[in-house]
Amino acid sequence: MKNFNDTIQWYDEHAKDYSTASFQTASVELIDTFLNYLPSHPTILDAGCGSGRDCDLMAKKGASMIGLDLSKGLLREAKRKYPHIDFVGANFLDIPFEKETFDGVWAHAALVHLETVEDVKKSLEEFYRVLKKKGILHIYVREIPPIDEKDLIYDKERFFRYFTKEEMEGYIKDSGFTIKDSFLRQRKGGRQGLRWVCIFAQK
């Protein structure tokens, strides 16, 4: 079983290929929904920004972006491709920004690599802290698959944590947020049997 550190190492070693592949799976419609909740020209933290794909898409729509990730390899790709955006190497458990800094926190496929529920809850607390009052949080995590489909989506190279929709909603509410919208989604072209829990919540 791979762990969190192994996963970060995998991203470091495969940063360039992953950056190219992930560009094809941008969730443009979810980005638009997220931005519609926010004021004009919002300040947004992309928590788990990877190689900067979503940062660039939102910056082009008028947002002031800061990308945060632990993978040095992915951050190197992000800074190379998008030099106009600020990227920071840091952990969700201790985000290096003052409270009430951001209008929005975009955590798209970001919490899926955390090994413990305690780390998930701590990350949500940090998101709450750095969000301004009435700020918007976007969470996107893998749904727990049916037993007979687990082998179809098993990833031997990286650690993934799966959630039920109700479970993630509970963690978000316990952190002080109000759920604005919550639904299940199967990404176009995604793996068979794999669905995602998509949530928008307000501080």
C-alpha cells in the first residue's frame, strides 16, 4: 500500500507527463459555477494546484490566483508554464496565509491523497480559516466505489482516500461551512465505475 509521501514522490517523478495528461481533464463547467458564487476579480487559493492548469483557467477569467502544492516537480512545471501566477510549496495542514485572505478556496481532487480523516478535518479547518466571511469552498473527492468495481479503479502507484457524499458533507459542516450545492459526478472520459463527490460550501 502506497502512502502520502510515496504519492508526492510519484508526482515529482512524473510531473511533466502528468501535467500534459491532466490538461485534457479540466472541469471548466465547475470552474464557471465556482466563479459565479464569487465577487468580480476574486482572490482564490488553488489548494493542490498541481501543474497550475486550473489556476491559469481562472486567472484568464479575472481571478487573482495563488497555487499551493507539496510536489516540487509539479510546482516546477506550474512556474514554467504560468510565470504570471504565484505558486507556493506548502501543506494543507498549515497553510502559510493569514486568516480571511481569500474569497474562494478551490480544492479540486486535492483531499484524495490524505491518509487520515484527522488530516482531512484539519485541512478543512485551514480552508475555513483562510477564507473571508461568506467565502466559497469547492471540494472534489472520489466516491467510495461499489465492491465489484474497486479493482477497475485501483491505482497501485498512488494512495487514494475515498468518501461517501454524506461523509464529506458531514466533515464540511462540522468545520463550520454551509453546503450550497452537493452532487455526484462522473467525469467525461473518466475511469469506469469512478464517480466524484462535488461540493460547494460557504463560510
